[in-house]
Amino acid sequence: MNKIAIIGCGNMGLIYANSFLRYKIVTTTNLLLVEKNESRQLALSALNIGRVVTADNAEIADCNIIILAVKPQDFKELAKSLKQVINPKSIILSIMAGTEISLIQSLLNNQQVVRAMPNLPVEISMGMTAYCTSSKVNINDMMLIENLLSTTGRTLYVKHEQQLNAVTALSGSGPAYFFYFMKHIIEAGVQMGIEEHISVILAKQTMLGAFQLINNGQKSLDEYICSVASKGGTTEAALRTFDENRMNEIIIKALLNAEQRAKELSLK
Ligand SMILES: NC(=O)c1ccc[n+]([C@@H]2O[C@H](COP(=O)([O-])OP(=O)(O)OC[C@H]3O[C@@H](n4cnc5c(N)ncnc54)[C@H](OP(=O)(O)O)[C@@H]3O)[C@@H](O)[C@H]2O)c1
């Protein structure tokens, strides 16, 4: 039976705790919720989903899986107490953005590290998480971690740690790009005289339908674009505006900038 310590039970830590319990990957008695914030500790205790302890608790040594879900800037301080109690055989799963495997290995003196980049829809089990591992993680442990991550949505292995910067730019930040696009589609609807709540429904269902088509249909993206954009029609008028303003280049440049920022942050 797994015994899991989730270190840092804020937004993400709590999502993982609930997801593991939902899929019975761990029991409440074998789940340690490691949290330093006092008001958060009280709130977690009231939920009754695991035992609430601090990062110097000796029971952490009994956990086969340790999840690091504190903010990256809090990790160095956390490592000082965690290092005293951690079992060198435990597998460490870090979701801290931009914190490299080598830093985790050296500060915790533990070589078996998995680094993952989830995104916000993990909240509703519709997340996209990509992960990579240190060379010391064996295939069984890798599958164990993949099963854990998959309780929050879809999971994908990437071979090279540097690729997590691109993952951060694409799927990590990605939900915000779609929210941004949708926000302005809704705004355009309002400018054309539609009530806002109607515009919201039109935009949401259109996004859902478009996603289902590309996920379940047989055509390529270009073929679907052609299916909507008939010659001389309304879609063509909108797409021409995108092209004239080099929207394609803007989108690619935006993601490359996000990737560059992820690289810079991981060097800090
Ligand atoms: N949110 C996302 O969409 C997302 C996506 C991908 C990755 N991530 C990563 O997920 C991690 C967690 O993000 P979050 O949004 O869940 O942060 P959060 O809500 O701030 O949760 C972190 C929790 O850890 C606590 N903490 C700090 N130091 C600790 C220590 N030494 N021992 C025990 N607990 C400690 C914090 O307490 P205090 O508040 O008192 O500091 C806080 O309650 C981050 O590294 C982030 O990069 C987040």
C-alpha cells in the first residue's frame, strides 16, 4: 500500500490529495498533509482527508512517495527540515515550476526524482501533465508516478528535462491563452449587440464543439478551417483579418517568449 506525503497543501497539493483519494490510490490513514501555514493546517484538519503534520515530522520517512507542491521560492528553506527526515529510497515527485531535478537531488540528497508540469484543469480531472525523470527512477516507479498523475487528467512522458520549458509555455500556460481568446470573442458578441450571457453561451459551446470535432473527427485542422470558411463568406473575412495582422506569427512569438521566460526562471 502506498504511503504518500504531500508537502505544501495549498491549491495544487489539495487537488492531488483529493484526486488520489477519489481513485483509492491511498487511504486517509496513509496520507500525510504536510503544511506550515497555520490557518491552512486548521482548514485541512477539518476536511478529515489525511493527517496534518509539518515538514520535520519523522513519519515522512515511512512514505514511499513524497510530493513537493510548495512554491519554488520556498523549496530551499523546506529542504533544510525535509532532508533530516526523508528516506533516501522514497520517490520524489515535484510539481514546482522551473525547479530542476539536479537541485532537488542535491538539496534532499535523494536521487529518485520525477519532475512534472501540470496545468489548471487538473482541478476538474481534465489536466494535461507532462513529466520527466532522473536516470535513477526505475520503470516500476515511473509507472507508479504516472498512475498518480493520471488521476488528474492526461499524462505524457518527455525524455529531456529542457522540454518541460516548452511544455510550460504550451500546456502549462495554455489555458490562459484560450481564456483570453474566448474573452475577446465574447466582447465582440456584445459589441455586435448580443446580451453578454448569450454571447458567453455561444462562445463556450462553440469552443466545446470545435474541440470535440478535432478530437473525434477525421479531418486535419486545415481541412476543418476550409469546411467552415467558404469562398467570399463571413469566416473568410475574419480569417483574412487574422492573416493581415499576422496573428499566426504573434501566437508563435508569444509561446516562444513564454518558453524563454521558463528557461530564465529555471536558472534563478
Ligand atoms: N497553480 C497552478 O496552476 C500550477 C500549475 C503548475 C505547477 N504549479 C506549481 O505548484 C506548486 C504549488 O502551487 P500552489 O498554487 O498550490 O501554491 P500555494 O497555494 O501557495 O500552496 C503552497 C503551500 O505550501 C505551503 N508551504 C510553504 N513552505 C512550506 C513548508 N516548508 N512546509 C510545508 N508547507 C509549506 C504554503 O504556505 P504559505 O502560504 O504559508 O507559504 C502554501 O500553503 C508551485 O510550485 C507551482 O509552481 C502550479
